Amino acid sequence: MPLHFELVTPAKLVRSEEVHMVVVPGTEGEFGVLEGHAPFMSTIRDGALQIFATANGAPEVIQVRGGFAEVGEKGLTVLAEHVEG
């Protein structure tokens, strides 16, 4: 089953899609989120958000600055202070 992923900034919804996995640059280190991940919350550091559309595909990389990530029943939401590009 896919993971529902949303990337949001204070200004707009940047992404809302179904993906295989997202690797988030957490302040305590990177962590990967798949469908069914336990509820979790983390602040994020400046770095690369890696979005894997499929299990074996190469990741799409988006640079983010600050914010936090929340995993809940509806999937993963990353609230970034700033997104490059």
C-alpha cells in the first residue's frame, strides 16, 4: 500500500501524493517512513527530503529548511519553513 505524503510550507501546499517511502532529515538523524509507520513527530533540520515513488526507483530530492514532520493515521505530513525551488 502507498504512503500518503504531503509537503506544506506556511505559504502553500507543495505536494500531496501517494508514494512508496520518504526519508526525512530529522534533527536526531534521517528516518524513513513507509505506509503503516507508528505515529511519530520530529523536528527537521535543513537538508534533503528524499521521496521514493516506487520501491526500487531513484529518489526525488527536495531541499527543505526547518519545520517538523508528523506521521499519523493519514500518512506523513512535512511542515517546512522553506522549500528550495
